Amino acid sequence: MARKLLLDKIGIEGIRYYDVYRKNGGYASVEKVLKTMSPDDVTKEVKKSGLRGRGGAGFPTGLKWSFLAKPAGVPRYLVCNADESEPGTFKDRFLMEFIPHLLIEGLIVSSYATGSNRTYIYIRGEFGWIVEILEQAIAEANNNGWLGKNILGSGFDCEIFVHPGAGAYICGEETALLESLEGKRGNPRIKPPFPAVKGLYGCPTVVNNVETLATVVPIISMGGDEYAKIGIGKSAGTKLISACGNINKPGVYEIEMNISVEEFLYSDEYCGGIANGKRLKACVPGGSSVPILPANLLLKTAKGETRMMTYESLSDGGFQTGSMLGSGGFIVYDEDQCIVRNTYSFARFYRHESCGQCSPCREGTLWLTKILYDIEYGKGKMKDIDLLWHVQGNIEGNTICPLGDAAAWPVAAAIRHFRDEFEWHITNPEEAQRRNYGLAHYADTLQAEV
């Protein structure tokens, strides 16, 4: 049985509420840091733990905190990125809904470490019911002396505010999030300056996601060195995975990053195998923005080695033969799933969510959607495949924020690994149309969109 550090108490009845959470060891890490540790001590423990950001990029958390500028007389801010909008990813929502005080505790400890007296949770606007859960948890923490002025007599003040977004995926990018939090349109900023120097309201700011901040709690409780012993190499600790698609047991799982992809897919402890006894075709291992991998490369690397559930192993070989752990959105496809349709679905999403600030993304995502629509619905030409490749190549690396890359990578990987399916749609247009007959009721709407 895998060790659980974030979900170990999730099954306790009433754990969502303060009294139960406190009785089960809650807020012990806050007591520890405020009574026995300096802010620098907390940052050092997080550095020693090897914790990497759990939102997608995987940047070392302690190192990110250490970049925070500390000019005299200027406030600093900690912002929790709870704008979980990546298709296939739902583990942050799970934490906030079922054990909100774990996040609040992590926020207090992290606010102390970064010197933030006003901390914000920027949450996806569609999570209306979770806003209420978080505000209740914050009120409970405040009423019991864990928030407010002079917490535990330490001289440290901290307030936490919940700010719902308006449903824009682009606000998951940290600088667009800050723009939105300031009341402006959520357009990504040009960097530098980075948020650590000039972030919220022009002040030094750290932005971390929900899982990252919640993980600070067990790190402080057990110590950074002990946490670093879990996992493999630079992929230390445990990781939450949102598993969905054609599997027997979809859900949120906490894994130690020392298991293989095969074990995660087929073990009864996790996904329980491919649904309906079918074969595995492919998987998107880190949310919709990362490259898809066919079964042979998902279970083994290009060198024939076992593919592990780690940052390094999933990216082994680069995007030619690898992918990314990303946000942990593990989307599984069985042998009957159409890769062209899947790619078209993702392309529609990124076209819709582009802020339009950068021409390559604004125009390129529209073209990707148009071409994929024609191929999927039996109207494509063989030259369209090369045109797709050309368009995605002109988007990647040419935008202010990573949304352009997120739109381009799935297309590139789908063509790289499943070009034969694109060719089949083009050489069998009538069959492609027949297969999509059940979608005809909204095909006209799709065409109008593109």
C-alpha cells in the first residue's frame, strides 16, 4: 500500500470541518513553524524536500520562494492558483472540496515563509460550491486563532481571501491570474519582470498551486530530508494524479513517484486496468496540454526501459518519444478511440480559451481547429496533414505565455505517433462521415464556430 501524505485523512468523517481536522493533527505544522522556526528555516526545509511545483512546470518550490525580492517597506504576497482548468485535471478541486483545512494550513505556513500578510486563493469561477467551503474553513481558522493578528503570539499576521475567477483558462497562467486579481482583463504579462520581483500590485509575489501548498504541511511535519527519501531522484515525494478515460477505476490517486506507468494503469490499487477488457491505445499523462503517447512508448521509453510515473521518465527522449507529468491529468484511451477526434476536441478548447493577445496563438489555434474539423469530418486532403504540422510549428515558442505551446504540442504528437489515422480519415471520407453520424446534431454548430 502506497504511503499517503495528502489523502491519508480523506476518509475520516467530518474531516472537512475544523474540529475534526484539529483532532486529527491539523494545524500542528503552523504551531511548529511559528514557535520553533524562522521563515528562512521553513524555506530551507522545503528546498531540502525536493518539492517541485505540482501545477505543471515542476519548478523547485523552495528555489522559487528564494527568488522573492524583499525590498524594505514593500508588502509581499502569496497567491494560491486554484484556477484548475486543464482538461483531464481535477485533483486540486478534490483537495479543496474534501479537506479544505489542509490547504489553509499550508497557506499559513507558506505565508509565514514568504512574508505574506495578505494571501489570496484565486479559484476557478465554476467552483462556486467550493468557494463556500473555503470561506467556511477560513472563518473557522480565523475564529480559532490561526488567522488574523499576532497568530499564537508570534507577531505574525495573516489574512486569506478567496477570489473567484470568471471561467477563463488563460488565468491559470500566473501573470494572467495576477492581472485578473487586480481587476483587469486576464492577459499574460511579458516577462521579465517576473512575479517574484514585480507581481501583484507591483509587489514581490509567489504563485503556487493548491497541491504544492498543501504538500508543505507534511514536509514541515516530517522534515524535508525525510520527504526527499520518497520517490526517485529529482521526483521526490508523492503526487496526486487525476485518472480518467477508458479505465475501470477513474478518480484521484496519490502515488509515490517510484512506481511504473504500467503498475498505475493495471494495479487494482489504482486504475484497475482498461475498461471492458479492451487494449490500451494511448494516454495523455499530464493534462490536455502535454503530448499524447502511444501504448508502446507509454509503458516503455525509446530505450526499452520501463516508463516510471516521474517527471524525468515521462519526458525521457523529449517530445519525440516522451511527454510530461504536467498537472497529473492522466487521460487513458482504449483501442476504439479516435485520435483525430481527440486532437480536434483539444484544439477547439485552446482556440476558445486563447486570449487573442499573440497573433500566432489567436490565428494559429483557429487554423488548427479548421483543418482538424475537415479531416475529422471526411473533408480533408492529404496536404492538410503537412499544413497542420506547419501551423503548429509556427505557434510553438512564439507566444507570450505557454497556451500557444499547449495548443501545438498535442497536434504535433498526434501526427508524429498516429499519422496513419489522419491519412485514414482522408482516404476514407465516407466512412469517416459515417462514424461521425451520431455527432451530426451539432456538426453544423461546429462548422459555424470555425
